[in-house]
Amino acid sequence: MLRLSLLPFHRFPISSHFLNLSPKSTMAVSASYTTSSHSSSKLLFRQLFEKESSTYTYLLADVSHPDKPALLIDPVDKTVERDLSLVKELGLKLVYAMNTHVHADHVTGTGLIKSKLDGVKSVISRASKSKADHLIEAGDKIYFGDMFLEVRATPGHTLGCVTYVTGDGPNQPQPRMAFTGDAVLIRGCGRTDFQGGSSDQLYESVHSQIFTLPKDTLIYPAHDYKGFTVWNHLISISSLPSKSWQLLMPHVFLDAG
């Protein structure tokens, strides 16, 4: 069941454009998929890669629940068989196929997944103006078993971009994980020259919705082109030399290529 509720968010008056941080701020792991360690033993997590579009797809499941409900974030059409084979191999029940935004560089696998597996519901933001079984908005919660993802609106790359953040609570995985789509990449952000893109809006989204998360939050983007898999953003930013903080000032931010 998809249960939705509203959450408060912090907003600050900020503006402009592109983020690029020190290489020291990146944790690099090379693998076709990786697993992440969390204090909660409930979460099963897999990070999967599609090399042609350099896209990450994420599989999450509550393995402590009798049904082992699972969801996929940003599936790609070319790797649907791989993803569904993994779901079957792990004994999971896929309930949601979700997108962080409407992708310009690949075809989403959501429709194919629904045609091959009964009961799966598609999820995308209402602001994307796209079609899905569930149109979500900022503040919604998406439950899979006893675990949930919070929805944070992070427009700028496109109007409909959202970030999915693992829940905050004693029974939720720690550290928290943020699936940022193309809003925040590792050491950078998504381009803003697509229809509906705005560098000012993206800057505000990143600062108000991503940088306000706990310092140990793990950032998992929709793409990476240099072999990186995860970024611990706030600890990295707080440890930068003082001059590096100038990178966060509006006058030096440029649109990503």
C-alpha cells in the first residue's frame, strides 16, 4: 500500500548554478553492483549499472517483512530482464517501479516491468506531467513493508525532479540514503538546459532539500561517468578547506555540461 503524508521542509533564500567539489569528497567503488552497510538489518540494497547511459538503478527491499516488498528506482528498459531476474533470485515481491524524473538520456523500464510482472505500480512526481499509477508530491511517504522513502521536490534539472530519502526513525536504516536522480551527482549536478531546467532553481533545491539532510547521509545519483558510486556529501563539504567553500557561492556556479 502507498501511504502518503506531508512533512515539513526547511527553505532558505538562495540562488544560482553548478556544484563541483574536491576529489577528496568522493568515495569510489568499482563494481557492477554494490551493497551498502547499514545499522538496520531490515534493508536489502543493491546498486545496479547500465553502461550505455551510465545510469544507476537502485533496488531496495524490507527483508524483515513476510512479503519482502521491494522497489526499483530509475529502471532502464535495456536492463529490465536483469533487474527482474535479481528480484526473483532474492525472493522479493516488487511493488513499485519509480522514477526520480522524466529521463532524456534513456527510456525508463517502468512500462516493461509492469507488462512482465503483475501488481507492480509506477511512481513519478505530479510536477513531471507524466503518467503513472501514483503521482507523488513533496512530503509524501512511500512505504515498502515497514520502511519508507520521503519525497523531496528537487526541481532544476527538470521541473518534475524529486529526491527519495530513506526514512528517519529508530526502525529505519542508518545512515540515511538520498536517491537524488540528476539533481545532485557525485562532485556535481545535472545539466539545466533541458526543457523546464533552471540553474537558479536547482541551486535552491540542492541547498534547501539536500544540504539540510544529516551530515552522514549517503548520496546515490542516477548517473556517474567516472566510476564513482556514492558520495557522503555533508561530511565532505564540512571538511573542505576554507577557500573551497567559495565553490558553494552563487557567483562561481556554472551550468553543467
